[in-house]
Amino acid sequence: MKHKIAISEEKLDEIFAEHVRDVVLIDDKFSGYRNLSEGNKKALQYLVRAAKVMNIVAMEQDHPQNLALKKELEEAAKTSSHAAKALRLFNSLGGASGHNGIDFEPIEIFEGINLLKGKNFYPQDLSVEKFHQILKDMLKSGQQDNVKKILSARSMVRYSDDGTLKAIDYTEYFAAQFSAIANDLELAAYYSDNHEFNEFLNWQAQALLQNNEDMDMLADKHWAVMQDTPLEFTISRENYEDEMTGTVLEDEELKKLLTEAGIEPIAKDTLGARVGIINQEGTKLLLTFKEQMKKLANLMPLSDKYQQTIASGETIKQTMVDVDLAALCGDFAQCRGGITTAENLPNDDKLAIKTGGGRRNVYHRQVRMSYDEQRDKRLLNALVVPELHQYYSHEADHIFVIGHENGHSLGPNSSYKDALGNYRHIIEENKADVVSIAMMPEYVKSGVIDELMLKKIYTTWIVMRSLCKAKPIESHRVGDLIHFNYLLQREVITFNADKKLNIDFAKLPIAINSLLAETIEIQLSRSPQKAKAWIEKYTKWEDIHIYIANTLQSLGVKNYIEIRTHF
């Protein structure tokens, strides 16, 4: 091989023997698939094929050498067991490097191939300082339109001949791949027997072929209103991976120039694709929670300080579906210390939302069902007082996730969130978690859940999500540490002489509502500096955290994920 594998074969054997969690997707024997019409079965095949092409796009976005390195591994794997195992890890990470949720430094499969701050969205040698200076010079020389494109969510950025930067729209940079995906979507629309779904697929196909944000908007709007279709197909556009764009708001001179030019920096979208079959029973549960959202909007703290995403007098523009998964590709499949259990899209920065469109929540059944029951028992015995064991429940965690995804639709809009720069995702994911927990008593009042389930939700959230297995890096997990420290400081959670966790259920609602108010205040501040200071205040890592992390790791941590597909 041209490149040297940095992880020994013995270490790879250990990873796959002890640290891999399998997420097994549906196959053609699955009852939901067998019950589809012949046309929808055929459509599903084309949708899966389209999703697999999106995997290529996401790998290219992630690192400039990913595609070549994968090809090199595939060739070497024909004769080398070491290369075959490295390829398996590459496919799990969705690239040559990535965080695994435990180690602070990223896992890097090849010597000299490092995780990049700007991924492949920006030139590999572009430093933050050089990036900022180029943008300042461009703005001062009247190149506002070019800078706006460079700082948009849908462009790959490269050097211009004059040494400045230029933006290449995704539809141009990935023209070959987008054309192939669009062709498969049109074929799926031909075979599918659901008119609403077919109409969406045709709009989505056209959006991939035209350098026009309005086409994305129209596709998003058609996707977000589908409630009664047999199949699910999503092209996700989320911007967690780009750590370069958000830095522009930390340079005061550059921030001032951007504000004067009316340019709102938006981090780059990493693209993913999801294919599945709608599960009708699971979807019915989701819709019972949707019915409460108007009421919850009125209960949000400081609601008089900002325009509510959901107003009490409006129709809730939110569809919700539970999906049995046939394919997770691209951004969904870059399993780096975690995997998405549900998703609420489009995000606030998308034109569909800015022009009054709705959102769609999609829940991943096969992901949430891939848990280790025996490890759960060992965790409870090691870290939780016995009287709380009865309240630990994966069903409760699913309800918490429903509340989390609905929480993204409540509170300040994107202009507040995006102003926080690289801290926006931590604050927003923290907010969604806290909204979920803060609003759970309202679901009890409405009869959606009972008091026993409320205790289960509180307990499971703290035990499953707030106990960190390592000092966190990823946005959701940093939020978990914030929650833990906030509740610990207020003695909502305490540890006995045996270092086992207990919960004061009476104190929890008071503390969590206070945390929600603080979170909203940070979003309303529009200040990256205040967000940074607030995060640092609540993310201290001390002896109790180290003890918990070491204990969790001693129980066995499956911090790598393999998605097993059959179509």
C-alpha cells in the first residue's frame, strides 16, 4: 500500500471483538417490506441506490483523500487481512479519521492523514488566520457577493487564481453524483404508487440539478408536509462537521465587516441520505406529542423577547413519522462516537423555514432498538442506587427523544442561534434536551404519559445520557456534561458513600426550568463570547466525572458502530 495503516491489526481485532455496536437494518424478509405494493418495492430499490451515491459525496466533503484511500484499502484487502480490517473501520467512521466518543484525539487510520478543521469544504492548507485575512481583504475590495457564497451552507471553497477564495456550488462540484441520484429518484417516482411522495421525489431530483436555493426550498416544503406516505426518503443537510466557517464570528473586525455587508455566515452542510418504510403504529405515538406543541410554545421562558417558531394561533407545520430503516448513508453513516436516533429538519438556516415552511421529524427504529440489555444491568448495578433501577427504561428514552426533537421547534429562531458561531450547536442541542425534560410534566397533565413514566424519563435521561463515558467533544455530549454539572451543583443528583447516584425528583423541575431560562438567555445574547464562557462554566471535568467515565469504560464501551444493510 502507498499509505501506512496507523492502527495495528491486533488493535483492530480488539475494536471489532469488544467495541462495536451493530445497527441491523431491515431486509426483504421484513414484514413491512413484504406488505408494500410491488411498485413501492421497486421504488425502494432505486431510493437505496440513490442513497449509496450520497455516501460518495459525504466522503468527499469530509476529507480530500477519502475516496482514494478507500479505493486503496479495497484493493489491498483482497490479499491483506490487516487492510480488510482497516477498511471495515474506515466504513464505520465514514472516512479516514474521526472521533470515537472516548478518546480526546481522533482515531486516524493512516499515518499522516489527519482530521481537518475545515474538512474538504476548504483548502487543506487554509489556516483560520489566513482564512479571516483573505475574507477581510475581499470585503474591503468590494467582493461582498463572493464572500457571501463562500460563507454559504452549500459551497465547496477553493483558491482563486489571484490567491483569494472562490465558492463552487454543490450542484456544480458534485454534478456527476447529483445527476445519478436525481435519475434514481425519478425512477423511484415512476414506480411508487403514492402521488404525494412521487411529487416530492421529482422536486428533490430537480433541486439536485439546479444551482438555485429556491429548488431546495420547494423540495423541502414538499417533504415536510408528508404525513401519510408508505416510504421515507430524505436528503439531510446538517452542518455539525464544519468547524471553520463559524470562526469568522470570533474575529471582531471580520464580524463587523460581515455585519455591514449584511452577510450571515452559515456552516457547510454535510449531506446524508435515509431510506425507509413508515411504521404506522410508531407514528401514532409521535402524533400524540405533536398535539401538545402549541401549549408548550406558550410556556417557553422569555417568550415575549423573540418571535416564537410555533405561535399559539397557527397550524403546527410539523409532520412526524417513525421509520423502519433500509439505508443510512452519507452523514448518517459517519458513525463517530454516536449515531442519529431521530432528526428534525429542515434546520432554521434553510430557506424553506425562513419562508414559512414546516418541519419533519423522522425517528429511526432500528437505531433505538440496538441496545445491550446486559450492559444496562451492569451499569445500574455499578453506578445507581437500587431503588432507581425500576425506573430505567428504553421506552422512556424514546419519549425523551420525542421531546428533544420537538424542542428544536420551540424557542428563538436561527438568527439568534447562528450568531453564536461555533458554539451554536452545543447551545441548541442542550436547549432541545432541556425543553424535553422541562415540558414532561405538561404531558402528564394532558394525559399523554403518567407519573410513573415521568419518573422513568427523568431517571433514564440522567443515567443513560448525563453520565459521560469520557470528557465530551461532540455537541450533544457536551450538552450532557452541562446537564450533569448543573444538576449536581443544585443537588438534584447526589452520590452516596458507595459513589452511587440518587435523584431528588422534587428538586429536578425547579432546576431544569432554571437551566432552560439560562440557555434561552444565551441564545438571545447573540454573543459567541458569552456562549463560550457559559459552556466553560458548566463543563468542568473533575474526580467524580473521571470515576464515572472509568467505571463506564470498565463495563465495556461499544464506541464504534457498524450499520448492517441488506438492500
